[in-house]
Amino acid sequence: MFFGLNKFIKYILPKRLFYRALIIVAAPTIILQIIITIVFYDSVWIKANKNITRSLVNQLKTIEEVYQNDKKNLDFFTDSYKNNFNFEIGINQEIFPKTSGERKFSPMDRSLRRELKSVFGNNNYWFNTSNFKNAVEIKIRSGKDVIEFLVPKEMVSTSSVRLFVLWTTLPSIVLIIIALIFLKNQTKPLVKLAKAAERFGKGDYVNDFRASGSQEIRKAAFEFDRMAKRINRHLNQRAEMLSGISHDLRTPLTRLKLQLAMLKQKDISEKMSKDIDEMERMLNDYLHFAKTQALENTTDVNLNSLLKSIKKDLNNDNLKINENYEDIKLEGRPIALRRSFENIINNGLTYGKKVYIDIQKGNNRAIIKIEDDGPGIPEEQYKNVFKPFFRLDKSRSLNHSGVGLGLAIVEDIINSHGGSIQLGRSEFKGLQVKIFLPF
């Protein structure tokens, strides 16, 4: 039971820190104002209003009794009330109104009805509090006559409740607005830190990040900045080390090529040259895999233009791109994305005859579908082909001349952009590669 209630509360509560903090600040203030208003309304305003209404009804009863017992001095009595209490009194023999003029949900009307009913009884009174702005119209049955009263509304209801509500509500609104400003300033550094972490997680180098906010947030931002710099330094050192290794290894390989070119035994020379060429290709694959997160700034990338430029550079009629789509732009590293797309397209052209590309626009993400008509990949190997240095012995290899780093590099690039990649069976009986990229 408590688990379900806890789950329901978590579901209805806002997910963002700003709104949760706002509830923490605003909820006690609002609840306190409601409690104060209810207590004041119940213990002060209602009792005061009841006493005022009861005093008015007693005066009306006095006037009605004077009219019944001493009609000669009635004019003097009514004039006195008019001059001293601002009453308007009239006596006639018109038909008593049959329809009620009171409002059902008005506290003032309820209080006045209660007192009139207790003093004059049912069907002997009629009143209306809405016909006049500053006066209340009351009619009392006195035998065959009807006594009409027009009394000031202040004698029926006190106006202090409006001032009380105003003075309790207005400061609360001002305080909540001030709290909104302060909360916005306090949550802004957290939002900046989250965005910086998101950019860094996608492979973007965050160099313009500055710590701000409270001491705890500044400390977290400072530690994040130090961590990011350490990781960047490690990546740069790795890239520099591999570049040096590549350069050092290429030098003896080049000397070996020159020496093999001078051999008279051409058959042995050709075999060894092929081995050396393969070693160079393997070395380049290792270097490219280690440099997947190479230093490249994040910019706006138009996927349509990028794929069209790839098709233009490949100059292959077997590459088909669906032209019936709208432009899709996202933030990314164009060189890395180009490399990942070219890797998949070249694999499709190598092991199949034709490659088909289709772009779709989903909910805040682009869907790039690349299909070929080659032999495909067994479904049980879909997960394995993303592992570095894994090669398929049968069907097809994702890197015919390399060491099995093709899709490992592609997956690393796509994941660094916050996307994902899936393999499946193509409708052309080959491999389908579906890439999801957020924008």
C-alpha cells in the first residue's frame, strides 16, 4: 500500500529540481496563508458579521414594534433613524414579493437570512443584497402592511475581510516571486553543469565552462572540470603516443620495402611486400580506432548535405539516396560522422552490389537507414561485430583487409553523439544498419 502511494506521489511530483524547490518554498507559505484565512474567517469575520447582522435585525424589529404600537410618532421615529443611521424607511400595502432575491452562496445573505428567520419567522421577510452597490433592500410583513428598509451595506457585512485577504495574499505573491528569482539563479549553475557534462559525454571538448553558484555546486563543477581536463590530457597523450609509434614503425617498413625491391627473387619479394602492405593497413586501423575522439569542434551538421557530398565523392551509381525528405540539422562533428557513414557504405558496396540510404525525421531524432543487397550477417553475431578486433570468418567481414575495427569505430562515433546503432535484415536480403541521432 505504502509502496503504491509512494510511487503515485513520485509520479505526480515534478521531475525538475527547480519546480521541486519551488514547491518546498511556496507550499508552506500557501498552506500557512490558507490556515490563517480560514481561522480568521471562522473565528473573526463570521462572528463579527453575525453580531452586526443581529444588531441590524434587532433594530428592524424595534421599528416594526414601534409601528404596531405607536403609529402617531412613527414619522419622528423614522426620521431619527434616517438622520442618525442613514436608514430609508417606507410603509405601503403592496403585494409581498413571492420570489426570493437572496444569493445562495453568499455568506452575507446566509447570515442575514438566518437572523431574519429567527426574528420574523418564515415568509415574513424579503431582502436583496445585489440590487444596490452600497445598500441592502429589506421588506418586512407587518400585518397587512409592508415595511421597506434601505440600509447601508456596512451594517450587514464588514469590509475588513477584503483588506485582510489583500494584505495576506499580496505579500505572499511578492515573496514567491522573489523565491522564483533566487531559485532560478541557484538552479542555473546546475543546468550549465549538466549541459557541459552532456557535451563532454558526446565527445565535445568543453573549454569555456566556468564554475558558478553555491559553494557545493562550485566544488562539483570544479571537480568536473578537472576530470574533463585529465581525460582530455589522457586522450591527447594516447593519440600522440600512437602517432609516434606509427611514425617509428613506418620507417623500418619503408626500408623493408626498398630492400625487397632490390631482391632478384621477385616471387618472394611480392609475397613479403603484400605482408608489409597488410601490416601498414593494420597499423592505420589501430591508429584510427584510437583516434576516434580526435580533436574536432562540434558544429551544425546538415545530414542531407553530408550524405550528398559522400555520394558525390564516391561517384558510384550503385549508391542510392532517397531524395524525398526534409533537411535535418543537428550538432555534431562532421568529419567523424562522415567517416562512420563512409565505413558502412563502403562495406555495403564491397559485399553487395547496391546500397540504399533513407533518412527519416522522428521525435527529436534523425533515423538514417543504410541497406545493401549483400550476404548479410547472421543474427546471432549482431552484438559481436561491434567488438573491437572481431572478424567474421564466414558470410562477410566488416573490414575485408583490416583487423575488425569497422563497426567498432562507427559505434563509438555514434554513441559519442548521443545516438545509437542497430543491425537488422534488409528488405534487399542484405544487411540493414539503422542509426539514430538526436537533434
